[in-house]
Amino acid sequence: MIQSNAGQLKSIEEAKLPWRDWILLPMLSLLTICLLLGCSEFIARRVLPASGTGLVNCTEKDPVWGLRAKANTVCFEKLAESQFVTEYRFNNCGHRAGMECGPKPPGTYRMVMTGSSMAMGLYTPREMAFAALLPKELSRQTGRTIEVYDEARGWAFPPRAVAQSFNEVLSADPDMILWVITAMDIRQEPFEGPDPGRAKVAAEVAAEPVNRSSHLAVVWHKVKVALAAGSLEQGLRDIWEQTRTAIALRHFLYEGESRQQYVEAYLRNGDDETGFLKAQPSARWESRLGQTNVDAADIEARAKAAGVPLVAVLVPERPQAAMIAMKEWPAGYNPFKLDDELRSIITSHGETYIDILPDYRNIPNPEQGYFPVDGHLNADGHRIVSGLLAKALTSGAVPALRVAAQPQAAQEQGR
């Protein structure tokens, strides 16, 4: 028995791995993982190609809103999810307006549009964006010469920044101001967190121009923002989310999921992302809405002093549009909540609010009007928004654009 035990101990000692194997085996495993990830990234970059510099060569720092487009510049970009190469051409005032800034032509009704990347038409050729489609439709319906001068920015543009840059809006000689709001804009108000100083530093780092033609530059930029905010975990998550593999997986997953599965998956994100959809907003979102109310009062006071009517509208984000089309949603959520809050804020100061969200109930699969991962409107989404805006603006909300209802007999004859 003693001899048997001794033999077993000797066999165990002989079976022990050499010390070098403890190094080689993990290295081999890591190399295998890297090889698999490299292959998947190579394939993903062929399936969803991206190119161009984005807005990096067309932007400069600004003391008011962090970044703005430089005058008379042109940039190109192809988003991985888009089939188009997008040209960003900025006029002599740094606006993607499709025209030079200056006095409006005689007899023209000019709407000056302010807002963020949704209104600017990020990742969409300008001729397909609702800023270009809307004036054509309004001119057709009203019989007037109408133009939309687009001053929207290619990034989040919170109400505070709209207020601070309002003199520039007025300098475009508007007959009406159209303020396009998104949940992303409200999400930026105000700086929050346990360390406001750190949050402000992170925001300043986030506002730095980044060369989007270089994947490594984009990844490093994301890591710097996360580290400035004090979150290494977020930095690692951002590295993964910026890989084309992660984008491809999410893109095809979101496209293949049912609407309900997509909404349920989205609602598992944190309050900072989903708070605008909650029936009872959190204290953080209440704080943001409070700041929005203050800024809206400033904006509307300036518009009244200039004698220019202001019209505000909320353009929904992808999950919001999907929830509305579902006609029912999980308990504790309401996709119309932010819409109701903004209407109350805008009308309480005496200006006009137009509501396009209810019409999303009647649009088949409105979430397909957005890039699934990025979340911005695609060409179909811009066409939908253009139609809804034209309907709302000509229904009587803006007297100068009102279109008289056709007599019933004429309607029947036209069917």
C-alpha cells in the first residue's frame, strides 16, 4: 500500500507541467482569440465599410458651444450603416444650409432652423434631408416661395447653447424660427455627477475634434473621454463598441429583432439613456427639464423681442418611434412623456409647439427610418419627418403657412 501511494505521488510529479507551459498556453489562447477577433473585424469591415474624415476637417473650437463648423469648408464621410457617401458643405457662415448666408430674396418666406445633428442631416446627403425636402413641400402646398435656412449643428445642441447662439439665428433674417429638439439635446443638460469638475473636463475632452477616418483615433478619443470621467470600465466598453465587429453584430441583430424585442433590449440600458421614456422621470431628468424650461424662456423672450414667431417640435429617437408604433409599451414607460413636457414648456411662454409624434402610430415600421446602431435618421426617416412637419405647419399652427381645407366635393373628385 505504501509502495502504491509512493508510485502515485511520483506519477503526479511527473505529470506536472513545465513552467514554460504556464506561459505558452495562455499566450497561445490569447493569440487564438486575437486571431479570431481580427478575422471577424476584417469581415465586418468588408460587410459594413466606412470612409472619410467626418466633420474633423470642418470644425473648430468655439467658446459658446464647444465646436462649430468652419466657414467655406467641405468634408466627406460614409457611415458604416449607410449606403451613401455624405458631403458636408458649409457656407460662408459655417452652416450646412445649401445656400450662402445673407438677406433672403424678395418675396421669400424664410424659416431658420436651429437644432442638432438630426436637423443638420448627419450621415445623410443634404438633398435627402428634411431641411431640403420641407421647403419644396411647403412651397407646393402653399403656393408661396418658402426656403429653410438650416443653422443646425452636427452634434448635440442643448437648449442652453441654442439660447447662447440665438443672435446668430436672428441675423439670418427669419420670418419664422423652427427649433428642432431631440431627447439627445435634453440629455446634455446640465453637467451632472458626483464630481462636476470632472464631468466638465470629460465634456471638454468629448468636444475635441477627432479624425474619424482613423479607427484608432476614434477609439483613443473614446478612451480619453471615459478616463476623464473616471470610468475605466466605460473606456473598455467604448473600445469594444467602436469595433466594426460590434457594430455589425448590433446592426444585424437590431434589424432582425422584432420591434418588441428591440424595445425591450433598449429599455435595459441605464436611466441616462432611457429616462426620457419613463412615465415618471427620475430626479436627473427632472433637473434637465427644469434647465430646459429656463433656457426656453430665454429663447422665447428673444424671439418675441425681435418680433419673430418661434415654433418648436420634438423629433423622436428610434426606440421612441418604435414604442409609439407598437401602440402599447411596458408598464412605467410612456413615449409621449417628453413630448408632453416640452409642449407645456414652450406654450407656457406663449410660443407655438407642433406635435408630430401621434402620427407615428400610423406609420408602418417607423424604426426603419433610422440607422439601427447609430440612431440618426436615414433617408427614409428624413422623408417621413418632412411630411409630418409639412402637415403640422400647414394645419393652422402657423397662420402664414395655413392651407385652407378643400371643399368636400373637390376632395371626392380628387380621389
